[in-house]
Amino acid sequence: MRSFATWTTGHRKTVIISWIVALFAMIAISGTVGADFSEEFSLPDSDSKEALDLLEEQFPAQSGEVAQIVFKAGTGVDAPTVKRKMERVFAEVEEEKHVSEVASPYGKGGGAAAISEDGKIAYATVQFDVAGPDLDTEEAKRVMETAQAAAGDGLQIELGGSPIEEVRGEEEEGFSEAIGLLAAIVVLLLTFGSVVAMGLPIITALFALGVGISFITLGTHVFNTADFAPQLAFMIGLGVGVDYALFILTRFRNGLTEGFEPRDAAIAAIDTAGRAVLFAAITVIIALLGMMLLGLSFLYGVAVAAALAVFFTMVSALTLLPALLTIVGRRVDRLRIPGLGRGKRSIDEGSWWQRWSNRIQRRPWTAALLSGALLLALCIPTLSLRLGTNDAGTDPEGTTTRQAYDLLAEGFGPGFNGPFVIAAELPEKGNDEVLQTLHNELQNEEGVEAVTDVTLNPAKTVGVFQLYPTTSPQSVDTTDLLDRIRDDSIPPAEEATGAQVHVGGVNAIFEDFGTAIAEKLPLFIGVVVLLSALLLMIVFRSIWVPVKAVLMNLLSIGAAFGLIVAVFQWGWGASLIGVDSTGPIISFFPIFLFSIVFGLSMDYEVFLMSRIHEEWEHTKDASEAVTRGLALTGRVITAAAAIMVTVFAAFMLGEDRIIKLFGLGLAAAVFIDAVIIRSVLVPAIMQLLGARAWWFPEWLDRILPKLHVEPEEGDPSPTGEHPVVQQPS
């Protein structure tokens, strides 16, 4: 690391110019190629996937994207003026590109049943001839604008469906990112009190994210990537990027205070804090890429996107930042803002963090039991975690997708927003006996509101009908109905006729997705935990430090999940972050949160324990090592956590429910990790373990390679002496 930093600072102009060229080149290339996002949630070898494949291959007219034009008129939808206006709208929409048919409630296209019993609400189904990835959002936007232009004079027109959700998502992009960036700037100003010191972490993070997001855009052509991936990558990249730069910048400023020349201070910062940054980033990337073990293609794109963001922020912090620091030098504290930032004191002057550490270490059992009990209490709601689908019913009030959802529920029942698609490959051409039998049986099934007529494809080899539950897509009763149909109703029909029957639709896809994740989750968690523990073992040459780290990280993840359940499922304080409806947690969320939070928790573990380990190596006094380690890192870890918490919390201000989930989950996990675990539980446990914390079998020491997050004893600093670089108190 020292040699690497020496080269980087010695070729600082080359490094800076390379980053500038890379940024503009990648933006130009990605802008030319464009993105190809995919919302493909279906799973290979799942019932819902087979239903989708069957329709795409044999019944393409039923496999494209679908949108609904939902309208309500106080005078009734059959009023002549309303009917003329809406028929004109349907005709105009049908002329749009990729619209194969508009099924009107007035009879055209077989949609005559799409009028509510009171005659005031109706809907038309807009059938596109292409699937989601091939449908341009501009085309869906034109459909939306054409329909809504006719609203007014007592006529309400709203639109729903996946294509309209895509349009709404694009309109919201950029807001959360801007708020997150502003939050990082404010916290850095409060931390350093200098515009220059604030600007350097922001500049390095933005360069990294510019290159990283461009790579992510190109990656959408390789992996199925959800459209929220860049926003999630920006959130994570900004948080960790500013954190990494903060640790290195703090070491640099301390080096200047100790009399180092700017270049020597930059080299020393990379040789100390830079090691921890490198190791911490690797653990985050391992946790993120561990999702590839699940074999679920939908996860690949988002996992790679987040890992790329972390990778480039790490590279930027280790290359661009020291190059800039060498040029800026002692001007790093220029443009100070009066009243902000603190003076620096050494640990020997009796810092607050030293006094706090002494207080914890005097009563380690009390601190460990109280903090542990609090964490376990926060984990309790996790036992009620329910996975499912988040649909338009959880969209913000006032959006057209939410209002369309509410109108359909009002006019036709809550289950109308999440129909099951029951498709069958017929045993003989035109022989739809199996579907007719199922159709008649399911009409009388408990929990079924309505069943559409059976429709055959032109070749009469595939039949399909839709079933509308009495309960909403997010209801546990809807999931129970799906299970009964699959387990009890379909198998006898298949055995009697030889047909192959599958259940698709949004509910079925998310149910299959959740099941697949649950089956492979133990493997994923096991691999990520073992690899991370092995890395910690190699670095710290200890058995108990990795065990403690894994247990602490799992506690912080459990506590974060508990808060997520309390807010998004139970509704506790939900209105404070703009969540106006509760529901299950979307199926893929837990796997993402585990990966990200486990990696981020390792960040703080490495930053704190590397300093404790450094002090232990110097003094062999376990108690003093804990005191000095916490005293020397407490303030900077707290400042770094404050930045992450503020950045992540800022993303809760957006309207996208998924990003709100990540914002709250990540902000809560980092806050819990920094305030409870690193500041209380870890020092208490390390005090209780004493010298035993650093026990390591000799045979294992010989087998495992040696890596160092801090310079080895006797390593020279750029000035020729061992670098004892002090953190601010």
C-alpha cells in the first residue's frame, strides 16, 4: 500500500487526468448505448415462469404488457357524453405504436363486463404486443397523456398497470439523489468546518459514481437489471464513498498536524486508513456478489450494480483522493465556516471518547447485557416478517396508478388488482375440458370473486382464463388461495386429462420468488458469513474477533429488519416517511438488505478493530488497546456513520416504496451499528475477553496467509519512522 501510494502521489497529474478522461468517456459511451432495464421477476423452473413461457410461445396476444384506463363518472359511465368521449379516447389509444387492442367496456373487444354494478366506474384494457423490456416508456407515456387529456367536467380518468408504473418511476428519478448529496455536504461541513475539506470527499465520490453508473448502464445489456438499480447503487456508493474518503482525509489532516509534508501525509494516510478502506470494500463486495449464489437472474444485475458502485468508490478513494490531497496540501482547511468543525486534541488530553470507553470498561457486563437486550428487543418484530408483493396499492396517494388501483377496488373488489392467470397446454387440439372443469370448480371456491371465460389460442392448443380473488394482492388470504389452487385443485385435473396447467400473474411470481429465496437463503448466508469471518481471521489472527463480528453484524441486521416490519407492515410511524399504506415486504428485499448491511457492518468492524489490534500489537495490554482504539476512532466512526445515516435517510423522502425500504433499513442498521454495537457492545465484549480475544492456534497461524489492515511493527513511514497517526478526539 505504501508503494502504491508513493506511485499515485508521485504521478498525481496522470491520476487526475485519467479519472477525468474515464469519466467523460464512460458517460459518452453509456449515453450512446443507452440502458436496457428489465423487470423480469419470473424464475426458471417455477410454475409462474412456465405459465408465462407457455403464453409467450403459444398465445403471444395474451403475453404482452397490459395497462388499464379506469374512469369514473358521477352521472354514470353510460351517459351519452361520457360514452362518446371515452370511445374517442379508446380509438386514439388504439392507434398508438405497440397497442394491439383496447378492450372497451362498451362492448368492443369483449370488455362489456368491465362496468361496476352501480354503473359509475368502468375500465378498458390496453393490450400491448410486446413485453416490458421491449416497451419504451415514451409509448406508455403517450397512452397516459392521450387518456388523461379527456378528464374533467365530472369525469375522472386514471391509468394503471406495469407500463404506467414505469412512467411514474422515471418521473421521480433524481430527487432522492439530490437530497442525499445535499445531506452529505451538510454533514461534512459540520464535521470539518471547511469547504475545501468537505469538497474533496464529494468530488472523489461523484467521479467514482459517474464512472460506476456508466458501467451499470452498459451492464443492463448483459444482466437483467431492475430500473431501481442505479438509484440503489448511487445511494450505497455515495454513502460508502464519502465514508472511505472521510477516513483517509482524517488521517491526512492528522499527519499534517504531526509535521508531515503533504505528500508524506497522503502516503501515510493510504498506508494506514487506506488498508482498512481496501479491506472493508472487499467485504462489502463479497457480501453483494454473494447474491449470485442464489441462482436468481433478477438479483444479478442489482448485485453487480451495487458492487460496481462500491468498487469504484474504493478505487477513487485510494487513487484520486491522495492525488488531490498532495496538490491541495495544507490548504485542505481553507475556506473555513465560522463556528463549524472542532479543534483537534490528542488522546492524552482526556477526550470524551476515552472517558466513555473507560466507563464501559469499568462495567462491561452491565453494558453488554443492556445493549444486547435492546438489540434483541428490536429484533422481535422480525419474527412477523411477511414477504409478498408491493403493487399500486402501496403507491403514494395522488398518483394515477394508486387512484386507478383504488377505483378498481371500489368498483369491482380488492382482488381485481391481482388476478391469477391460469393457463393450460391442452392434451388434444381444441380439448379444453381441463380448463372448463377447473373454471366451474373454482367459481365456487371460497375466496374467489369472479372467473373470466376460457379463451383458446388460434391453434386451439393453449387455453387461459383469469381468476379474481375476493381479497387484495397483499392479503395473506390471497396467498392461501393460490396455494389451495396449486396443491388441491390443479393436480386432480391434470391427472384426469393429461393436461399441463400453470398459475401465473403477479401474485404467483412473487410467491415463487419468495419460495426460491427461502430455499437458498441458508447457503447464501453461510457462504457470506464464512468468507467474511475467514478474512477477519486472516487479518486479525484471532478466532474470537471474527465470531464476535459475525454475531454483532447479524444482530444489527435483525434489528434493522425489526424496524422495517414495525414501520412498513405494522404502520408504526409510517406517515412520518410518507408511507400511507401498510403491506408485506417485497420478496427480494431481505436478501438485498442482508447483503448490503452485512457488508457495511464489516466496514465499522474493520475500522474499529484494526485500531484496537494495532494498539494490542504495540502494547500487549488488552484493556488499554480497547480504550485507545475506541478513543482514537470513536469520533471519526461516528462522523462517518452520521454521513451514511443522513444520506440513506434522505432517500426516504422520495416516493418509491422500494427506495424508502432501503433508505430506512440501511439508515437504521448503520445507526444501530455505530451507536449501540461499536460504541457499547464491542468494547464491553472485548474488555470481557481480555487477552483471550487474540488467541489463535499456532497450526492455523502457519496455514493461513498474512494480511495487515495496519502497517506491521517496524514498517517505516514516509519520514523514516513508525507512523503513529492519531485520530481526532
